[in-house]
Amino acid sequence: MTTMLPIKHVTKHRLRSKSFVFSIVNPCSSSHAACASLAASPSPSTPSTSNSYQITKQEVVSSFKTWFATRKVQLDPLVDRIYQLLNASADNEDLFPALSALSLPLSECLVLRVLRYSATHRDINSCLRFLDWAGSQPNFHHTRTTLVAIFNILVRADRKPGVLECLDGFRRGVFLHNARFHDILVLGYAIARKPQNALHAYARMRFIGLDLDSFSYHVLLDSLAEKNYFNAFDIILRQIRARGFENHATNIIVVKHLCKERRLEETEGFLNDLVRRGEGLKGPEVSFLVGALCECFRFERAVELVKRFGSSGLVPLDHAYGAWVKGLVRGGREDEALEFFSQKKDSEGYCMSSSRYDVLIYRLLRQNRLQQVYDLLVDMNESCIPPDVATMNAVLCFFCKVGMADVAWELYSSRSEFGLSLNHLACKYLILTLCWDGCVVEAYNVVKSLVGKSYFPDEQTFRTLASALYRECKIDEMKELIDLSVSLDIVPTASTYDQYIYALCQAGRVQDVNLVPGELKTVAARASYVKMINGFVKLGRGDNAAQLLYEMKSKGHKLNFPLCTTVICCLLKMDNSRGRFFNLLQMLTRCESPTRCESPCRIYNFFMEGAGRAQKPDLCREVFELMKSNGVEPNLNSRVLVLRGYLRSGRISDALSFFNVVRGQGLECKKLYTTLVNGLCKCNRIDMSLGFFKSMFRLGFNPSLECYEVIVQELCSLQRYQDAIRIVNAYEKTGRPISSFMGNQLLQHSLISPKLHDTCVYLRGVGFSANSTLNLVIGAFSSCRRMTNFLDLERLIEKCFPPDIFTYNLLLKELTKSDMSKARSLISQICQKGYEPDGWTYQIMLVEDTEVFMDGTLGGSASGGKLNTYKELCNIANEMGQLDLIYKFMDLANYQASLNSKRGAAFGFSKIAKQAGDALKPYLRSLLPRLVRNQYDPDKNVQART
């Protein structure tokens, strides 16, 4: 038998179906010929032979189906027909006429049969719908038996609120004429484990002179024992004994009560008294005591009791041994339970009941002891023990845990053939395993089919399924799953909701966000709102984006400049933009609650920035004036935003007028001057900008680096190199090093024209002291000086300013003029230094005749020409009018290059393998999977690691 792995290893180590050979050597008589093969060999311990590996998945599935079919399920044709109608009809309007058309012999017995059948299939809704129809039929009234049956079904399905709601309606209804009215109330509350309510109903009943019967008394007594109402338990027990209702059920409940109180010696004495009085023990009494002793870790005493009661003949042997096995399992001694069972089976032929097998199997499943689980399943089959529903669920869990999702799915799909209804544990394992196996749609269909049968995934399973649907881009299924959870009053977590929002936005279905229920939006994280807002902005739906922005703010999420300005710009492109603009401003300012860290004019600044970017400076100024009229004092940023808004629109006179007003108020500062200087440069007013730049020195404002960079850039673009050199020299005199941006500007223009170098030579001739190293670099880039080694040029650049990827691209462009091999060497050095080549890097390296693909890789053009050089690829992209094709070609070329290198490695490995011969064989088992993953694994990270 192949060693089986825990569930956490399933995704990494897949076990093949052929590793499990299930055929049985049937030791039973011909009457048990229905028992089919389940084990590969006569016993689980026998090693598998070479023939065992020829077993297919279908044979494995078939063998288990045959074993499942040995479970005797008596089919009631009438009840089955009723159940089919209950499942086929969507609402009561179709169901009630269909049931009435059957002319059913409606009776208490028939109602109980239908309820039992539906409950076996875990279909609680069908139970309730049939009960509703039966109660509406003339000449039929629900009896206490039918009501108790539905109460028990609802409680077992964890629907106690439904029982309480039914009882409250029953209590307030018009049923006071029923002689058993109070009796039903006591029974209902007792079954729902609400003993306090049951005691109140019992007290009212006794007050008006009514009393319970023996059955009702015992149900109430059991409820009191379960909920540890010790004083009330003693009172009701005395009432039972006073009325002569004491029987075997009373003894079982008393033993359970004493065990829950841990009065174990008293319990043992009580059982001894029963034996002395000649009252037979039927087993459950001993089971409770043995289980309690094991839970208290008094295993030796439990062994003595099992031996004494088992050997005395007063307790059935099956109960005594079964109680011991169950007690050991509950006490955490599974190994002792397995050893005890093996010994008793060999020495006495003892065979556990299916329920005892289930207890042991489920505990071993939780501990991932899958070998022992397999052995027990084989033993059950060899012993001709038909599986019950719990056993079949355990088989599904077993296959899920060993990673055989295909076998588990086949058994699940055939569940109707042998009456299998999944429990919560099997549902969880099946859904998780299908998700990990990539069968996401099948996992979702499992949830969808079981929702009507009182099942919905727990938080972990729901989150895993939702994440799997998100990864597979199954948006419709994800939407249905979330709708199902909301219909059941289960709110998904914020992470699940975020994934749903991301999926909608990535699929361009951001408008579907409006269909999301409101209760889900309460769990939305900030990232979800940002994603939704950006999605609506891309669609041009500024009104929806504005509404989400308001919701985001009202829920306490912090707004920022980029997000708000994006929404505002989108609003200003719509109809009635002015009204929408001020409406959003009013909504956001109303819910604004400034903190110590936030300015009260923060929201107004957002809108001024948005209006400025939308080229609406008048609107920006209007918001500025609105601030002051609303009693909010504008801060420095507010004034900067108004000034920037005028400059962005090219309204220089208005910008200067506003600047003069601010300066007249004595509020001039470095930031205002910086904004004005930069804005004038971008408006091509370099002389005016230089005037204000010089004014900053006179006023004692040291210009920022940004001012120098913008001015140098503008002067270079106008080829006013002399002024640019003087500005750079002035910057150096402040004691600060030349920035990468300024240095790159000078180097770039020295590549364009030799005028920059000529200007440096002229200034040096008239006695202007400048950076001599910078002059050397400019001369080298202007082709006026030749550097013998590009490394020397690189070192000179590093002395002038810190290089970046733009600098290396300039150096690369200079080297491609003379030596492509050195340029390729520089590329590798760039990567070694931690810089990531950008698009311009590859564009520099690609000349017209650069061969991107080998001949014949892409076929030929329509005119019969080749498609392998960069120039030919550009031509075909231009002809088709799809310039983005060139980028797709380059991605394809990159992939082909990596694939060719891997094939080369594989070819080299084949040569080595031929020479190594037999010496390589011991290592093939580990080498071959790595070679396959290196070339074919879909995860590039895995490829790189191998």
C-alpha cells in the first residue's frame, strides 16, 4: 500500500488511483454475494503486486459503489414520488395542486414516512413544505407525534430558532382547544433544549390541573440532564417515580445525569443496585459510565467494568466492548482502541457495529492516519458490514484527504444510487479538494446543490471557494455564491468582498457593483472602494464614482488627493458638471470632521486641485472664495492650488494678478515662488520665470532643487546653453551636488548637438570657472573627445552626479555608435548593479537589422518577405495599423529566447547522459522531474528555481 499523505500535502504530492487496488476476497456465504471487491489483496497488510498497478479509476469507483449498494435501503414508491414532487416544484402554488392530485391516503403514518425519508436526505425544506401542505388538508390535523418528529428533525439540523418560532406561533395561535396543547409546548421546548421555557409551560399546565404522560416526562427529564438543571432534574425525577412512570429509559437518563455531574462512584452503585434488583441492563447505561471514566482518564477502572459487565452476561457483549472502544477514542487513546479491537476479533471473533467503526474512523481521519482508515474500511467490507451514511461520508473524506478528488467526485455524483447524503465534514473536504484540484465549478455546484439541504460552507471553506473562483475568473459563479450567502444572512468577510470587487473591475463589469446588496458594502475595505471608483472613472461614470466617494468618506475611510481629483475631473467631463461638482463638495464637507492632523480646508483643496487639473481655473477660484465665505480660512496649499490652476490653463495675467494680491497681503513664501517659477517655465515664459527666480535670492528664499531642474530643462530645450551652464554652476556654489536629472539633461543635449560642448569651451575661454569633470563628460558625449574605455566614462559620470537608468541609457546609446559588444556588456553590468532596463534600453539596442526571430519562426509576410528583423516587424505593425503588435512580438521573442536556452540545456544534458551511461541511472528519479518543470511548469518562479 502506497504511503498516504496528510491533506496539506495533497496539492504537492498527488497519489494516483492506480496506487489503490480495491478487490475483496469475499469470505462470506452466498447470501452475502453482494459484497464486492474492496482490497487489492486478501488483507491490507499484503504488499501490492505488479498487477495491482493496472487498476483504473473506474474500477476503484465501481468497487466502492458495489460495497455501498449492500446497504439495505427499502424504497417506498409512494414516498419517493412525493419526494420527487417536493424537489421539482419551486413554490407552493405548483406543489400543493400536484400533491393533491395524488389523492394520498393522508394519515399520521404517511406524514411520518415522508418526514423520515426527507430527513434521511438532509432535505429540511421538503419536510417543512410537506408538513405545511398536510396541515392545510381538510379532515387532517397534526398530532403530537408528527410535531415531535419535525421538532427533532429541525434540532438535529441545527435549526433550533425554527422550532422556537413555531412554538411561539403555536402558543399565540388559536389552538387552545387542543387537549394536548400544553403537552406539545413542553415537548417542543424540551426538544429544542430550552428547559426553562419547558418548565414554565409545565408549571402552567399543572396549575390548571393537567399533567404530562410518561413519554413527555422522560423528554423533559432528558432535556434537564443535557442542560445541567440539577435541582429541577431531581424534582421531575421524583414526579416520574411518584406516578409509576419509571422504566428502563428513566435509568438511562439518570445514569447520563450522574455522569455529567462526574458522580461516577454513585453511578456505579446505581448500576449495581439495578443488577441486584434483577433489572436487566441493555447497554447504554454501561456505555455512559465507561465513556465518562475514559474522559476522566480512569482507564483502568473502565477496563474492569467492561470485563465485569461483559463476562456477567448482564450486558450484551457488543455494548460492553463498543463502549470501551468509544471511551478509548474519546480519551485520545486510538492506538489502544485499535489494539483492543484486533485482539478481541482474533480471540473471540468480535465485530464492531458500523457506528463504532465510524467513531474510530473519523478520529483517525482528523489525525491524518490514513493507512489505519484504509485498513478499517477494508475490514468492514471483509466482515460484510454494510456501510451506513456516516461510513460513506468517511469514504469520501478519505479519498479527498489522499488527493483522489476524481474518485470522490464520481462517488458524490452517484449518491442517489445508494441514498448517500453528505454531512458537513464530507462537504467541506470535497469542496476544498476540488478547489485545490482545479475543479472550481464542480466545487461551486456542490455548494449550490446542498444549500437547500441545510448546508452552507463554514468561513474557511467559503473563503477558499471564493478565492478559487476569483483566480479562475468565474465571476458569475462568485456572484451567485455571494448572493446565496446574503440570502442566508451570512455576510462574507472583507477580503472575500474585495476579491469580488476586483474581479468585477478586471472584467470591466464595474457597473454590476450597484447590484451588490447594501449589507455587503458595510464590510468593504478602502482598497475595494478605490478599485470601484477607478473602475467607474474609466467608464466615464463620474456620478457613480462620486457616490462611492461619499460612501467611502462616510464610513471613515481616508480620502487622498489622487483619488478625489480623479473623480472630480471625471465629474467635470459630464453634463451639468457644475451642479454635480458643487453637490459633491457639499456632501463631503458635511461629513467632514477635521482632526488634529487634518486641516479644515482639506476637502476644499481637493476640489481646487481637481478643477485646476480639469483646466477650469475660474471654478477653482470660486471654491477658494466659497471657503472664505463659509468661515474656513484658506491655508498656503489653497493659495498654491489657485495659482497652479491659472498657470496650468495658460492664464498668465490672472496668475500674476493673484500672486500680487497674495504678496500684497504679506503672505509671500518660498512655495508660492516655486509654483510660479515652475509654472512659467512650463508655459514657455522662461525670461519671466528667471526674473522671479532671481527675486527669490533677493528675498532670502533659497530656490528648491525642483526650480533649478525645471529652469535647466527649459533653457536646454531652447538651446540657451550658456544660461543653463550658469544656472548649474550657481547651484553647485550652494554646496549641493548636481542632481541626476540636471546631469542627464546636459548629457542628452550633448548627444543631440555639439553646441553644448562649444558653449563650455567658450565659457572656459572667457574665464568662467565651471566643473571641469562635467566638461570632459559633455565633450565625450558630443563626440569631441574619445574615451578608450567606457568604464572610464562611467567613473567620470559618477564623479559629477549619481547615475540612474536614464544615465546608463545615454551611455548605452553612445556606445552603440562604435561597439555593440561593449554595449551588450554594459547591459549585463546595469542589471548587476540593480537597475532594471526599461523600454528605451531595448529600443536603443534594437537597430533596424537586429535579428529578433530565426528564419521561418513567424512564417512570412503577405508579400512573401521575411519576418525576423526588428525593421520587418515594425513594417508589418505599421501596415496593420496596430503599433502595439511590436510589443507583443518582443514578448514572444523573449519567451522564445528563454525556451531556446532551455532546449539547449536539455540537448547538453542528453549528451552528458549518453556519456555517463549507467552511472546516471540512480539520479534520474530526481533529475527528470526538475527538467520537465524547468521547461513546462506554468509558474515561472518554479522554472527559475529548477
